[in-house]
Amino acid sequence: MDIREINEKIQQESAFIELLNLELGKVIVGQKYMLDRLLIGLLSNGHLLLEGVPGLAKTLAIKSLSSAIQAKFSRLQFTPDLLPADLVGTMIYNQKQEQFTVRKGPLFANFILADEINRAPAKVQSALLEAMQERQVTIGDETFKLPEPFLVLATQNPIEQEGTYPLPEAQLDRFMLKVVIKYPTKEEEKLIIRQNIAQEFPKINPIIQAETIVKARNAVRDVYMDEKIEKYILDIVFATRFPKESNLRKLESMISYGGSPRASINLALAAKAYAFIKRRGYVIPEDVRAICHDVMRHRIGLTYEAEAENITTDDVINEVLNIVEVP
């Protein structure tokens, strides 16, 4: 197919995006950035890690999304005493049948909200992350496939670090995007207040079948990406690994390790999904730049020197994007 045909196909396939945004806009005021990232994760089969203070509609956003897509939603509140069986399920002894039967856990749903993931110990985190990676769960000697679509939205509170178990770097890498959520504007917050003190809170109607999302995922892969865009993605990722070779000598003492090959894959996939939600059949450099911080911010390791100077991974990404030549 030539680009014109791909473009027409994507415009038809992505028609539901507008409907979905309108439906979600009934209950979620502002937070367009977060909703776009939710859709990117959903369309590119990747999971999200949301970081933001409590009360920024993180739970409401994923609950509303599952209601609009006619999908099953599970909310898991992570606590220090949580066990892996509380997530995946366990074997229960049935006295009548005199045998063990499987009782599936809340992980068997389309949308999983892992609230405050860093509150649970490593064993529980790894049980969730195995399901994210393999899309399957083993209970006893039986392996069960998880339903499609399957999206994990994990949240962590950036304020409280007491009594938490930070996610190791290797586990963070499993998340496609790490999204930092900001406060709403004054105008948006005024609308939020009005909506919440009104007689009735708006209700989300199911407008899309889960099959539509699975079909849209295939369409996202068809979005055209030129070789120059591929080179641009590789230049960005390699600049975080070997800053000296990319004329970023001053970053050499700031970066302890750069983005993995998973960063390159996810940056390409997320750029295609971003083009899809903008109803375009081809990727432009602005798509890569728009999504770059969310894909890369949790994949770059900073040295003690950088931390002492209060340099963040976002600062490093900004520097990389300013230096790497745009095609």
C-alpha cells in the first residue's frame, strides 16, 4: 500500500478515538495528556506507570476507560502484607470433589489498576510483572492466558517514600511509559468542583467493543515509518548510551546507563500509536519528540554527580533532543 492508502485506512480505523475522547471528557476534566498516554498504551499493547500526587483522577481515568470499552476492570490496592496469591489466585481444596480447584485472582481482567505499586514487596511486584510480560499466569501446574486487551496501569506516589519498596530498574523497564501527572489549571479545577457537587455525576456509556481495540492494534502496526525516522529514534537512544559520540560530552558524567533496546522498540511503537490517535497514517519527527520523555524517563540511570546537582532524567532527555539532528 502507498502512503495515501495507509492514511485513508488509518483515518477510518481511528474514527472511534474521537468518540472515546468525547465519552471520557464527560467525567474527566482536562488531563488530556494522561488520556492520550492511556490510549497510546492501549493501542500499542504496553503498560503504564503513573506518577502523581493523590486526587489527580488516575483511578477515575482507567475506570472510565474500561466502562467505555465494555471491558472488565480490577483495582488492586498494593499494601506491604499483600501476597502473590492475592493477585493471581490460588488452589482451593473442594471437599465434595476431594480435589484442588483453581480460584482465579483479580488479575484476570482487561484493565488492572495497581494502586501504589511501590507499597508492596518485591515478590508481589514480580508476580504482576510476570503477567505483564508473558500475558499469562501459572497457578499450581496450570497456565492460564490473560484476556485481551490487557492493560496494567500502576501508580506510585512521589511524595511518601517511607515504608515503600521502589521498583528495581529491570522491572521499571517492563513499563512502556512512565507518565508524570501535573495539577489541573484553575479553570479546569473550577469545572471539577462544579461536577462533583452537582446532583448527579455523569455516567460513562459503553461505546466500543474490546474487539475494536484488538483490531486497532493491528492498524497501528500498519502506520508508515520512514527509515529516517527509524534512524532518528536510534540516534536518540544511542545518545543516552554513548553521549560522548553524540557531542554530548557534558552528559557523560551524568549518565550511568542509557536506554535498552526495549526503549527503541517502545519509542517506535508509541510514535506509531501517537500518529494513529492524531488520525495520521505516517510518523513525523514531532510524534517521536512528543512521546520521548514518557518512554525514556525511567530507562536512563543517573550518576550520584547528576543527583547531587539536582539533574533529572527529563533534563537529560531535553539535552539529547536539542542536540540530535531532526530529519
